Amino acid sequence: MTWTVPSSNLTYRAFRDAVVFILLPGAFAITHGRNLGWRVNRRAIRNTLLVSALVLPFYIVGSSLPTIRAYYPMWQTSPALLDFLPHAAQQLVVVVAAETYYRGLLCVGVSEEFGYKSIFISPVVYALHHVGKPPIELLLSGPTDVLFGAVDYDSQSLLPSIVAHGLGLGLLDWLVMHDPLIPPQTVLGWLRWLPIPL
């Protein structure tokens, strides 16, 4: 990424990501007759509900972990709705951009050539983009990429991963700005077997 933006400025990040990860792949898709998963159908709606229900507990449990609470929200915001809603909307643009690139271009977009193997194209790159985040998030990023890729591949739609990732991230930010729903010591007890800082 040669186009760097200030890490603390979500507006610049959303703009850059929209250009690099939505507009450019979109132009590529149009000029090369590719499907990036920009469609909604019954299967996509069903898969959206299923994958969102599956990942919801991870966001709730994760919001109680000390490393997650120290890292999030990634960009400055507050629980006041006039601050949080624009923050969540810009963050959703970042998520739509990421999903368009990782699950759209690198999975659904090449599924005609690679079939189900397209699900496994982006997990390593996706995980590398999580380096520097809390260790538990880095550990889960590869499997999450495979899950989102599989659901989007099955749907031929990005709707499932956009909703699960976008609403989950917004929920996570909201939760870490409030008292934990589950006491951190309880969650740490559940996950003490993991050999990483929590």
C-alpha cells in the first residue's frame, strides 16, 4: 500500500479504502465481466442471518477481553450517538471495501475459474493485515476469512460477510465503550488454555 493515510483519521481511511478496494475492483469487474458478489438473493439473506448469528457470540465474548478493550475502538469516538453513528457509518465503508477486495475480488470474482478453492485464496493475506492487532484477533482472522469466503461463495454475494463483519465491528466498538456484558475474569477463565495474551 503506497497510499498511506494518517492511522488516526477514519475519514481518510474510509475514502482511501473506497477508492482502492471498491472503485478499482469495481472498474476491473466491469471491464472484465466479473461478478464481485454485489447482489442480494434469498440464499444470501439466509446465509447472512446464519453467519451473523454464528459470529455474534465471538464479538460479545471478545468485547470482555482486556487486549480487545485496550485496542478498540480503533478510531476515536464516544458512545454519544452524534459521535458514534458517523463513526460506525465510516467504519462500515472500510468493511465494505475490505469485503469487496477479499471476498469479492479474491473469492467470488475468481470462483468460476477456481470453484470452491477460491475460498482459500485470501486467508494468509487477510491474516497478515491483522498483524499488530490483539493476538486473539490475529489467530482468528484466517479461519474467519475462510468462513466468510465459504458463505459468500455459497451465496455468490458479499452480503453475509459485510453484515457479519460490519455490524459486528460496530457492535464491538459499542460494547468496549461500556461495562463488559460478561466479566473479564470469566472470559479469561474460559480461554486460559490459549497460549497467547488475552
